[in-house]
Amino acid sequence: MHTIIREYSKTGELLVRIVENHYDKTQYLENVLYEISNEINKKVINPELILSIDKAIIYGHPDTNMYMLFLGVSIGYCCLYNQLEKANSLNSLARSLTKEEILPIIIGYYLNSLSQLKLIEGKIGESMQLVQQAIALIDKTYP
């Protein structure tokens, strides 16, 4: 199991700190995940980062959980800057992944990001359902 996934699923540490401490600089997708983590609270979107997200998707990642986490984080980033078309295309890709291989906490993260997208699109009922599904997946003993 990838260190970022293990730390995220086993500790109460913030994802941004986990990524900062454990990302592999030789993995393109992980570098972009690190960049997103550092850009997520800026006031304007970084257009270069959107291009990097596309490139990271093409490169992929050997760990399906990391790939799904990346998609969830990227959907959230796109939602923050009202990039709905990009968020929807990322969602299409995430839906194509085999969920049996992915930890429930990672699916929950993805569902939470997807709920943000649905809320922005004005689909409040769908957004609420997604939040409930995400909560149902989370281990209640999670730190």
C-alpha cells in the first residue's frame, strides 16, 4: 500500500500534510497532487496546473487508490474554481475505475468531492445523497 494511502487511511493527519511529507518526487501524478495541495486555497486558478492534471491522468499511477485519490482531489480543485466541465470529465474517469480495488475511505473522499460538484450544479438532492454515501463508507473508528 502506498505511504500516502496508508497514512490517510490510518491517521487523522490532514491530507495536505501527508502528501507534503510522503509524495514521491519521481512520480508525476504525485508531484501534481502536491502542487494541487499547495494551490487549493489561492484566490485564482492556476491554468498550468489544469494542464498538469491532464498530463498526470495520461501518465497514471501504479496504485489505483492513489489514482482515485488524485481524481477526487482534482475534482475538488476544479470545483473551487468553477471548472465544471473539467470536473465532470474527471468524474467520468473516476467512475470507470474498478471500485473493488479501492479502499472505502478513498471512495468516500471521491464521493465527497463529487457532492461538491453536484451542489455547484444545483443538484442539491444528489449532493446530499453523495455525502450520505461517503459517510456510510467511513470506518467509525477512524482517528
